[in-house]
Amino acid sequence: MSSEGGLPREGKGDLEAIEALASARSAILGEVRKAIVGQDRVIDELMMAILADGHCLLIGVPGLAKTLMVSTLAGVIDLRFKRIQFTPDLMPSDITGTDIIEEDPATHARSFKFIPGPVFANVVLADEINRTPPKTQAALLQAMQEKQVTAGANTYSLDLPFFVLATQNPIELEGTYPLPEAQLDRFMFSVHVGYPSEEEEREIVESTTSAYVPDLKVILTGEDIIRLQKLVRRVPVPDHVLAYAVRLARNTRPTDGSPGYIRDWVSWGAGPRASQYLVLGAKTRAILRGKFAPETEDVKAVAQPVLRHRIVTNFNAEADGVSASDVVDRLVADAS
């Protein structure tokens, strides 16, 4: 869509909504900071994914308050939150739900009744998602893509909005099952959660070892989120920004037209979903900052979380000490 046409006819309402959303972003950050110290970038990326109707994979070592961050954000935007602890013995029905035989006390007639699993929520935290076998991991695929769950002969729709926020420990490999590429591709963002600064860590220790209990206020409702997701879709994208996002995603693929270092280091690049998420992420980042259309800077800002889990590096990259994140950094630098 060209930027020359401006916003759609509902422009006045959209402009007011964008301005209100920029204020809501500050309010949400303020509320989440009552429970979480630092991690503003991570919270910002979570908000972007939620407004773009995407899912997030949070990667970080234990003890960085990933679970608390997700539950706090869900509370601030008034969404139903469920946590699933992924373990090696977890079964698909433990996530999706199962049919049970129910007997009518009067007639003694028996019938099947579906008991919904924890996936029937607005925000589902898949804690340590790589600790369960692929069979159980795959139970989330339909829910993440189609917002539906099939159990037995019936298909059930999930309540909207619906998000899967999964956590993964990057340092532990024993007893884990790496996520298949098909499932990784369903996550809009791969968010890396880092250590706090020394000053932030002092504040964390002070608040968590005292009697302090944060009093959180609701800033947005589920209906607000759905309305804002529709607003994101209506935001116009300048032609040059769209072209830049597509070119950036295509340059990750080791083809004849890609940079030489991509052909040397990359086995598989990002698919078309990456181009879509680069644009959606840029749109959402723009309106969260009160802008009415994204710029190439917005695409660059979301390039790492969108692309790094979609690039499969080869042995040459490993030998040279090059990671997928390094490849994305170089692609963005070359495109500047």
C-alpha cells in the first residue's frame, strides 16, 4: 500500500486511537515496572507481538522473571492467563483437553463431554517448551495458527485475543527437545531476556526481599486489544518500507542473489512469514510511539526478534564463531 493515500476513511478515529495507544504504552510500562525491574525492551517487544496478533518465544537463563513478566502483562491488559509447565511426561491432551464419559444421574444415559485444557485462555505461558517431546509440542500448532483446537471429532474455537508466550532455557541441553523449524516459524518474535544491570539487580533484591506487593491497574481490556489489532492492519505502509522488509527477509536465503557471507554461513533462510512479521512488527512499533506510518528504522528495530530464529546457520558459521544474530546484524548494517 502506498503512503500517498494516507489513512483510511476512518482516519480521524484511527488518529485518535494511535495517540491514545502511545499514552497507553507508557501507562502499561509504568504498571509492569511495579513488578518487573528493567527489561523495558522485552516488555516492549511483548506488547508489539500482542498488538500484531503474534506469539513470542522468550529465551533466557533461569531467574530472570520471565514467568512473572508474562503474568503481570496479562493482568495489566486484563486477559485470562494460564501457565503450562512442560515436562517430558506431558501429553497432548494435558494441553488441549480431553473427552470424558459423563452419566446422566436421572436416565443413566452416557455421553461424551469435552473438558477444556489450559490452552483455552487468552494468554498461555508454555514454560520451558523444549522440555517436552515433539508430539506434545505439536499440540500447540493448530492453536497458534488457526486459533482452534481439535479433540476427537470436534473442533473448538479459542477465545480471542489468543497468544502463546513460550519460555526456553538456552544453557540446558540434557532432557530437552529442540523445537522443529515449523513450530519456530509460528513464533512472531524470539525475544532474548538478558541479565539486569548492577543497579537494577540491587533494586530487584531490595523489592523482592521486602513486604512490597505491587498494586496493578488494568490499562487495556481484551476488547481493546482486538480493536487495536484491527487498527494495526489499517496502518498504511510506504512502498519503500515494504520493499525494504521483503528484501531484508529474502537476503537471508542462500541463493545466487544473496550476499556471499549468506551463502557461506547459512543453510536455510527465513520464509515469507518473516516478511509479513517484519511489516507487522514495524507497523506496531510505529503506532506504539505515536507515529502514523512505519519507517525503515522500525523494520530494522524488529529485525533481530523476527529473523534470528528463522535462520539456520551451517558448520562454516559455527567454525567462524558466527551466530544467527550476527548474520542479522550484518544484513541490517549492509542495508543501511
